[in-house]
Amino acid sequence: MHSSKKIVILGPAHPLRGGIAIYNERLARQFQQEGHDVTIYSFSLQYPGFLFPGTTQYSSEPAPKDLSIKIKVNSINPFNWLMVGNEIKKLKPDLVVVRYWLPLMGPALGTILRHIKSNRHTKIICIADNITPHEKRIGDHAFTKYFIKPVDAFITMSEKVLNDLRSFTQTKPAKLEPHPLYDIFGNSVPKAEARKHLGINENEFIFLFFGFIRKYKGLDMLYEAVATLKNSKPQTSNFKLLVAGEFYEDRKLYDDLVEQLGIKDQLILRTEFIADSEVKYYLCASDVVVQPYRNATQSGVTPLAFHFEIPMIVTNVGGLPAFVPHGKVGLVCEPNAASIAASMAEYMQTGPEHFLPDLREEKKKYAWSKMTEAILQLAFN
């Protein structure tokens, strides 16, 4: 057991929304439960509007009453970085846990951390979601290099990110610790109830694509797989693809593809931001979650599917196959439409029941206490 520590989490939290904010809040609660004193320093401005691809960066849900969240960091104002850095430096936390997911954040976070570190007391641990981004931009390498320097040690949630990190630093301690389960969206509801809530037919087989829609996530390949399945002989039984999530790029490309492939009747489109309180219905209404990604580090959708005990079909990229052992927790296919379609057909034959015993066993590996333990060990052992 570690004695009580003063901890600052530096990264997105309420009123910002999305997976990283949810994760930071859940991590803060775990630390609090273990007797530590936690403050989250979040962003007053995370992305300039023109860089944000969705409709809004902000949540409509009320602020969590059990967390101390300071909305302070402006990612594009250097004067703000000095101010926030000095404020945290004076707090003298024992530990700062910083999230890194995008090189664009490198200058702001790197500067803040340098100031904190000058107190010669605080340990800095980074949870790195990505080291090299999914969509590359000029300056990525320099920004990441600048960010890494003041960090003492790293947690990565996939092998790929750990390898990417090693191309920047061979010497800093780093540990691979899988993404814990998202267990904050409530408990499962019966499939019939979830489908009724969403207005979905009870007798259809439902494939679910969940999360923001971006090129690397391969929804276009999944559409082609749906067309293959639809036109297969003998005719595949009643199925639908439920797409739940907001477009983070031009929607027209996808709409044109739907027309071209003639699969409109196979789709249920809920392409807006899914509120936290609705998440469980989408997962529980489906028979399987499909992650047809072109490339991936790890995915927040995987721990969500584990929590609600929904098997997965994932492509053989990045960290995905490590979390979804083929034939046990779901099926692993290649990142192309033909292979995805073949796995979808195979899954319809097999059905969810086959995977559930193994899925429940695997699920035990992903407790939040394992993440806090890994962070504290890196910092204080």
C-alpha cells in the first residue's frame, strides 16, 4: 500500500467530453477511493475551433460533484502555460499524471511540466494514448520530443505505443498496462429493453460500430463488407449495422458510398454524439461490436464492450488483437472488406454465447486498481 499522496491529473475532464475526459475522471475516483488527494487540471481551451472536427467539445451533463476539477489550461496561449505551470509547482503535488494523445498538446504540456519539475519534488508520469498520431502533421516529432523531456516515466496501453515511445527515448522507464474497463455507464440492460428504447427491431441481428467516425476507423470498409454480406448466396439472414457516433470528417463520402453500394436498408444511423446515459443501450442492443480499423493503438471501445460483455470483431492492427484473442473474446480479421465480411458471416453462424465464458474470464484483467498500482509503482518504487 502506498501512503496518501497529493496527486494532480493534467488532461481533459468535465465540461469537456469524450473518452479521455471520462477516463481521467474515473482514474481520479480510483485514486480518491485509495485515500489520495486528487485535483484535475483540465482545459479552458483544448482545441481552437477550426481544429475540432465534431459539433461541440462540451458535455451537456452536469459537473461531477465528487471531483475537484480546475478549468485552467489554454493549449495555444504560452502565457497561460507559465501561469498554470507555476500554480501547480507551488502546490507541490507528489505526483502529476499527464495524458498525451496528440502532438499538438506537446508545447503546452511540455512547458507546464518543466515549470512543475523545477520544484524538485513532483514526480511526473505520463499515460500515453498515442506517441505518433493517427493523422500526421508537420511538427509532430518536435512537439513530442519537447513533451517527453520533463516526464519521469510512461504508461502505455498497447505494445504499439510502447514501441513508438522507444523511438524517442530508450532510457525512461515505461510499462505496458492495458486500458481498464469503462464501468461508469451503468449496468447492462436486457437486449429486448435496449432495443425497445432505441426503436430497433427485436428479431434482427445487430452489428454495432461505435464511436467517432474518422478515416482510420474504417467505416467505409465496413460498409463494403455489409454490401458483400447482403449480396451473399445463400442470402444471409436479417441483419443490420447500427452506426452510433459523430462524424469527425466529411459525411458526404460515406453517404455517397451507401448510395453506391445500395445498403441503405441495412443501416441504422445514429450519427450524433451519444450521451453517457445512452451508451449502455447501444451496447446492450447489439449482438457484436465491429472495429474495422485501418490502424490502431488501443481503443476505448474495447473496454466498453468488455464491460457490457459484448463480443467483438476486430481487425489485425495495433493493439486490438492482443485484447481480443481470436475465437475466445471474438474474431480477428484482416483490415479489408472481404475479410471483415467473412468474419461477420462466421460470427452470425456462431453467435455470442460461444464467446461469453472466455470474455468474462478476460474481463477480470482490466481493473482500475491495476492502473493506479502501476502508476504509483513507477513513481515511487
